[in-house]
Amino acid sequence: VSPLLGGVEAQVKHFLYLMTLLAAMTPFGAMADPNIFQCHVVSDAYIKQDGSLDVVKNSPRVGQRFTVIKKTGEVIGDVMDSLKKPRIIGSGNDKNAYKLIWEQKSSSKNGVYIDYLNIDGSATEGKKPFGFFSGSMLLSGWCE
């Protein structure tokens, strides 16, 4: 096997990576795949000290898109690229939400960070609302 080609396994992995990247960049509506959610952020807010929500004006996250691979929970897109090792806690259906969590250790000895994505599977229209919580940040939008 030529060292430039990297072997068949490397080529297959590269091909799958390129196909996943292409799927993440394909416009909504152009591709309806039951194995993925294609999501669009429409709101960015955070929880203030008094418990109320403060919507972030002119947020760079609003308008961003990401793709969720249902079987693995992997998320592709700028909004959540840094999150690794998702755990599916609800596989979702017409009556229940698709739910993911990410658990990351904090710098303190016993601390932990939990991020949570909820995609409402009971929505009857094509757009399913989602909520993504990370600390005091809340992103919301819709997925297809």
C-alpha cells in the first residue's frame, strides 16, 4: 500500500468525513434524511442573576446551523463543535423528545459541566423546536 494513499481504511474514513461535511452544509429542504436533524438557531439568551432571561441582541449564533446524527448524537456545526462524546438519553419519537447530554469535567476537583440538547419530537409540523442549555446560556430554534 502506498504511504500517500494511507490504505483503504483511511480512504473510507476520509470519504465518510467528506460526506458528513457535505450533508452538514447542504441547504435545508434539499435533503430530508431520517437519520439526521438539521437545525437552525433563532434565539440566543442567558439566565440573569435574578432568574429572568436576557435575549442577546445581534448574537453571532443566531442564524447558525448544525446537524445532529441521530444514531450517535454527534453534532456538526460551529455552534457546538467543541462538545465531544455526546450521550443520547432519549432517542425521540412522535411523543417524546430526542435528548443529548455532554458531560465535561471542570477545573475544580469535583466539578462537572453538563450541556443539554432537547429536540421536540412531538411537533406535528415539519419544524421541531429545540432548546440547547449550556450553563446559563440558552439557544433555541428548530430542526427538520
